[in-house]
Amino acid sequence: MTGQLLSLLTPLALLLFVGFADLTLASVEEDEDNYMQEMLTRERYNQVRMPEKSISSTANAQGEAKQKPARKMPKGEMGNVKKTDKITDPTKPVKTPNRKTVKNKKSTLKESNIISEGDAEFNSMTEECPPMGLETLKIDDFQLHASSTKRYGLGAHRGRLNIQAGLYEDDLYDGAWCAGRDDPLQWLEVDARRLTKFTGVVTQGRSSLWSSDWVTSYKVMVSNDSHTWTTLKNDSADLIFSANREKEIPVRNIFPLPVVARYIRVNPRSWFYGGSVCMRAEILGCPLPDPNNYYHRRNEVITTDDLDFRHHSYKEMRQLMKVVNEMCPNITRIYNIGKSQNGLKLYVIEISDNPGEHEVGEPEFRYTAGAHGNEVLGRELLLLLMQFMCLEYLSGNQRIRHLVEETRIHLLPSVNPDGYEKAFEAGSELSGWSLGRWTNDGIDIHHNFPDLNSILWEAEAKKWIPRKMFNHHIPTPEWYLSNNASVALETRALIAWMEKMPFVLGGNLQGGELVVTFPYDRTRSQGVTREQTPTPDDHVFRWLAFSYASTHRLMTDASRRVCHTEDFAKEDGTINGASWHTAAGSMNDFSYLHTNCFELSMYVGCDKFPHESELPEEWENNRESLLVFMEQVHRGIKGVVRDLQGRGIANAIISVEGIGHDVRTAADGDYWRLLNPGEYRVTARAEGYSLTTKKCEVGYAIGATRCDFTIGRSNLFRIREIMEKYNKQPIRLPARQLQAQRPRERRVGT
């Protein structure tokens, strides 16, 4: 049966139309490292002159996905939407998430047998399938084969799009597949394990700080038995695809007509002069229906949540937040905390039973995403989370209702909207590893905060704590606040937001890995790039990190393949930030040292920009983790510090014996102190008040232990109040002068 199907489909696969493009090797001028210069490289890439025989390029000449226009959302009242209703635009046809149709213009046939990434326009219509999963690891190592391999670290299993290399050339984790010989007989093969409709290939050069290797052209071959191979042809000539001009920017080639087979090979025909046959790749393919296929059933993840699973532009994101607010007006509020460099507002949606106000005793939680604009999975997860919580609240889900009624939740899905728009315009397979990572003025937001670690550690070395400086709420340096400081507008907006809201716990969602990191992010020893650097609350941070990682579908799976070079699964999917790589001025460290908020980073997927078809599965991977981590804000102790008249005292200091990091009360005198189960001696003190100490016990059940304090004015402060009341200023003399005056007073008295 399979053979008969192939016999019918193979002739169709051979009817391929072609264009004419260049096969010239890249110039020596392009032999440079573009790892951190992708923006400049892309500008130069687009300015390269095409040869005279080449077909005129189109607006999509580099194969980059065009940005879709913002989808208009329905107007009118939506507060009665049911749980089963999907938050999307009912005026538009339903879009199948795993495929898209690309309409192309017609053109005359050229005489060459070379096709470039922009030449798919010459077909009346071609259907593009989603990535098969080399980058997302859906395709496992056993499905990847190669003709030869230079060494294990450059094996076929490393030929995955956007995979990152280790630091050294002899590392086991290098950044591409590299053939053992540099000749046109080499190939990289993917076994789909079932009949698949292949529609295209995306290629990339080798990720390396030391080498410049990329393929400039290749052929494609398909097979159903891995023995008999058919090369994609134009009439009788082999079809040759134009590939990369440097090593980082992905290039996509869409086949003029889809081809059905089980196996596919990419056969490099030419490569950069002076380099080697090395490549990273992604295959675009749609698996054909086969309910008896074991591998497909085993890996298939289906969600029952009817949400808007697609990538949203800035306007679409804003409109979606508005729709959620209209559906759940009683528990949501939208506000913005500032603007980006390009003037885009940083929108936050608040979810609470009393949106817009802080309730005494109710902790405040935040999720942020998109500090690196090209790490878009976190952004979409927060958009899905706000939809999910709204629908579940309306349907009466008791867990969600309790979370909403007992917590004030803030979701900021796009910290760096300028960077996201750049990545979104290129598309999921073509944005590369770094396009859109930085702000419009080239700043990495996550590491743009003031370095308070050095200030604290220097004070500890000089024994200034607690006499001259506190071990918490460390002030921002004056130089950082100046207008000339290299601080992004987005960072300044975040700091103002963090100082205004009494956040207790926060998570910032990032991408490119599967791990949760916790402070400190900077090593204490200078010049050391990796070193375990725990905070005084290390045991609490480890639990918080584990609460997310252990409920994620993949993070703690010991059998899963590493994303790039680190096996975090053996560490239970968590790691101290400084022991991974040091970074001064991180958002996590600043949040811990400058505010009461315990902040962690969640790297939610190997693929920074997964294809739209991957979003339902990624939502299933992270949904429970997102909820469980929010619930941890209710772990530890909480209470109110009041004076004898029952008024709340702001900025009272809460100290826990044995933990060298304090927290402070909010404006109403309420506080929250995250702690693991156990018994603690807790002290409350405030300027002008006597300190009070009591024992507080934390249990294992979720729900913070109530631990209130009532403190009275100190005797010295009461004397000062009385003297000031009668216009008599108190004598403020140094202690040494007072001691020197006491013997004289005795002599005068005698």
C-alpha cells in the first residue's frame, strides 16, 4: 500500500519549477564573527548585489515571513462569554495552527537549475508546513544521521537550527553538524518515522566564536526506505538551492511543490571558501495521518483549553488584553508603567477581586516576559495565562477563584516590545538567535539594573552592617539615576514600578533553555565566571525554583536531551545564576536587594521563538508550573505591624534570626516574609519604636502563618516628642561628650 502511494505521489514531486540565482562563494569580507552583531550583519546581508542573471528579488527575497496585519477584534459587551468560548476574532475564519498557505506570483521559467529562497513566488500556490522539531527537540538524536562526522561534538545530533556551541573547539557540545570530509558527497539526514509531506528546509551556519563555516548551496533528496533516493529536480536537472551567506542568519527555501516521503537528506554542494561543510538545519514538514504510528502517539500532546494559540503583534496583544478585560471586568484592570524607546506603552493586566487597590494582608505577585524581545514564548504564555484565568474564574474553578481572591496578580507580557516587533517581522524560523534581543538603543534590559551586589559585599567587608548600612533595600547609586547613564527607558519604567508596588514574589520568563535560575546572578569572587554564590535566603530560593521546575513537563526529566550545552535536569531543573554564568546588574539581584520581592528567571523552552503550531504543547508544558509558582506567594509568614493606637507602621523592619536579609512593611504596615516550613524567631522594629520579638511557626500546607506585631514608642523618642511639643529642642550631643559632662555635673552638685 505504501509503495502504491509513493508511486502516485513521486511523479508530482518531480514536477518542480525553478528560478535562477547565484552560486558564487561568499567574499572574504564576510569572514567575521557575527554572533553578537546580527543586526549589522542583516543590514549588510540585504545590501549584497545579486548577479545580473538572477531573477529580480521580491519584498520577501530573503525568505523572511511578512508581518501579518493586526487582526480586528469584535466590539461590544463580552462579559457573558462562557468557559468554552475562544478568545479570538469570530469575524475571521479559523486558522489551522500547524500550516499556512502562501500565495505567490506567476513568472516565466528560467533556464537555470538553481533556486533561491525567494523563488517560491513563481508558483501559483505552495503550502508551507511547520517545523518538524529539530530545534524544539521533537526530533530526537536517533532520527538524525550523517554521511560522516568530524568528531562527536560535531555529529548529526548537533545539526539543529539555532543550537549554541560550547566555549572551546574540542567541546562535546559544538554548534553544528560538520562532515568528516569537505566534498559534495556529504549529507545530513532526518528520519521522520512516518510518511511526511516535506515543504521546505531552513539552514544556518556553524555557531562558533573561532570558526567561520557555512554551506552556500545544497540539493535535497527523499526516500521511503533509506536505500533508494530521489533528488528533487527541474525536468532532468538536479534542483540546487541557494543557502547561507554567513553563519548566523537562517535562510529558508520552500519547495516549489511538496514532496511525500519518510526520509529527507540535505546534500551540501558548495560552502564558504576557507571553511568546512558545516550546517544547522530545520525541516518543514506535515506528518500524514497515521493513527497506528507509535512514535506520533507517544509524543503527541493535546490541550483541552480553547485559547488563542498564535503569535500576537503589539496591536494584537493590546487588543487581546482589552478583550480579556471586557470579559472579566470585575477582576481585571489594564494599566501601563511607561513607554519603550519607540514609544510603545508597557501594558500590564492586573487580576484581583478588587483591581486597582492594595488590600491589607493580600500579597502582590508579578510575572514579566519579553525582556529579551526575541524570546517570545514567555510573552505568549502570559497572554494565554490571562485568558485561562479569566475563563476559569467565570466557570467557577475553585482553585483559580481562591488565587484571584487572595492574591493581587500583575502580568506584564512584553517588557521589550521594540525588540519583539523586529523578531516578529522576521518570523519564528528566520529571526535567528539574537535578532530583537536588545532594546532599540542596544541595551540588554535584564542586565541593565544597578550593581547592588558590589555595594553590599563591600559594606560587609568593612563591617558596616548593620551600623552604617542595612542588609536590604540598598539604595540606587546616584550615577545610575543621572540622565547620562546608559539606562534603557524600559528599565527605568520597571524600577519605578517595582518601587511603587509591594511585590512579594516575581518570575521573569525567558527562553532558549529549560531551567529556573535564582539569585545571586553575580559571582562574589572577582574575575570568576562561574561560582556558587548563594543569598541568605538560598534555601527559600531553591524551593521556589523547584516548585516551578518539578511541575513542568520536561525540566526535571532526566532522559530529555539537553537544549545546548548544559544538562540542567541532573540539578532538578534549577541552578544558582552565578554558578551558570556571572552577570552584574541583573533584574533578579536588584529585586532582592532593593525591594522585598524574591525574583527568579524561568527559561521556558529550548526554542526562543517556537512556531505557532507549538504553542498548545508549550502551554501544556508550563501551565501547571505557572499556577504553582504563583501559589508560593502564600508560603511563609505575614502580618501587620501596628502602634499602640492600632495604626499600621510603614517601613518597619522584619528580621528573622539566622537569615541576614530583612524585609520592610508596606504603607499600611502589612508585610510578607517568604520562608520554608519551620520555627523562627522574628523581630519587628521601626525608628522611634521599641523592638518586639516572637516565635512564628511555618507549616507545610499552603497558606502563610499570621504573625502580627504591636510595638510602642521608645522612651528616648517619647522624651523628644514632649520636648518638641513645648518648643524645647532635645540636646543632641555625641555620647563621648555626654560621658565627659557627667563627672563635672557630679562635682557641681556636691
